Amino acid sequence: MRGNVTVHRLYEAYPDEKIDIASEQALLLAHDRIVLQFPFFWYSSPSLLKKWMDEVFEFGWAHGPGGVKLNGKELIIAISSGGSPSMYQAGGFHNYSYGELLRPFQQTANLTGMIYRSPFVIGRIREVSDEQLEKYAAEYADYVEGEKALSGTTSA
């Protein structure tokens, strides 16, 4: 990534899965746009990201009475999936769109006062060539850092 971006890898930071809540909250406070990037499998996030959200988005800090620390921050979900985008629609193999399956993240943004931006989705990730991957990486950097996130433009 370019510009003013912090990349924070949870599995590297917490191989023992013991999350430093205060440190994570400070990191969130230091940024206006939060991107949760993960492989989309079993219609959800990896377990450590779920645990991170459960612990870091505390009642009274991120939501509930006095829980306004994330208000106004932007939330982007960036996922990759093995299936093609056509599989993620009504009548498709998975029956639901990516947007429908990501609703818990959208509701998390609503609950915490964050602004939910359109997700950045790459489908058929196993079939992506090195050239396509470079193209997607550039689009992703532009999306995360730029105005495309505001307009809702994503890649598939």
C-alpha cells in the first residue's frame, strides 16, 4: 500500500490469540478509515478477526452508552473468495450476494456509528494470474486510499 496506510496483521501480532485491547483501540483511534481484509470462507471472517471484533469493539467504547469512539470513521470490508461472483447471487450456488452475506459487518458499522463503504471483492482468487493480481492490487490501493470508496466503486 501507498500513502498513509498502516497494515496490521492480526495473526502475526497475536499468534497466541491474546489480543491487547488497549493497543488495538489506540490503533483504531489513530485512523479515519478502517479496512478489514480477509479471505471469505464459510460466509464469514477468520476466527481471530471475529474474536478481535468481539473484544476490541467493547460496550461503552464502540457502542452503547458512551460508546462513540468509532463514530464517523469509515469501514471497508475487502474480501477474496474462491467462487466466481456469479455464484454469489439469488439462484447462484451460494444463493446470496456478497453484500447480503456481509450484512453483519454492515450492521456492526451501523451499531458503532461507522460509515459503511461498499466492499472491495475479488472473486475466483485461485484463478487470478500474476498480471491480474497486480492490476487488482493497484485498484485496491486506489480504492482504500482514494475517493472510489466514497462513490462505492469496487472490483470483482
